[in-house]
Amino acid sequence: MDEDWFVQQAGDAGLLTRLAARAQTTFWGLLGCEVVQADGKKATICLDAGDQHLNLIGIVHGGVLMSLMDNAMGLVVMLAHANERTVTATMNTHFLSSSKGGLLVCEAEMLHRTKRTLTLQGQVKDEDGKLLAWASGAYRLV
């Protein structure tokens, strides 16, 4: 996805530009995640899953699916609380189907907030729209 498009879609262009630049040198960049759209309520990211994302039986590794959902949910949290540090507290994942690779799309959305905890849900689908995994996550302000 085009980084300029991402910056235009979300509110604070400066924040998003900084996040996009920083992310490329982190696990996010190593994994190959790209932002489709994001704000403090919802985010969509994608990944073109190749051989490096597969496990030994030739399907996308569960850790890749979990990482996609954690990255998407975490992006929502970072945009919702731009001036605060946040961490993943818990993540409950359900693996529903497998994929041999290709375009994976992950959507995340905020479900609930308290003073220090944010609860989100995320899902990963393949390019045909088949649901591969679903997760809920709690994120803490630190």
C-alpha cells in the first residue's frame, strides 16, 4: 500500500508518518505488514504471505496470523492514545482455517475502553474472504 495514501486516510499525518517510518525497522517491517487504513477505532492491514511465512507443513504459521492481529489491534490502540505508551496484556486467538500463502487481510476494531485497558477484536481473512483466525486482545496503558 502507498504510505501517502495511509497518511491521508487517518487523522494526524505527522503521527502516522512517524509510525510508518519507525515500523519499517521493527518486527512489523520484517514481517512485511502494510497499512490499508487506520484510525483510533478501526484498522486494516495486509501481508503478502510468502514461503518465509509458512511452517514446515506448508501453511501460514500461526504466529504470523497472531502477529498480524496484534499489529492491527496495536495500531488502533496507538492511534487512540497517541501520547501514551501501550502494551499487549492478553490475546486470545482462534485458528479457524489454514492458508498456503498469498494476500492476507487483517481487520481490527475497538470494542471497549476503561481508564487503563482497551479491548479489541481482530480477524484475518485470505484473498478469497475465507476467515482464517479471530482474536480478542486487551491492551494496557503503561
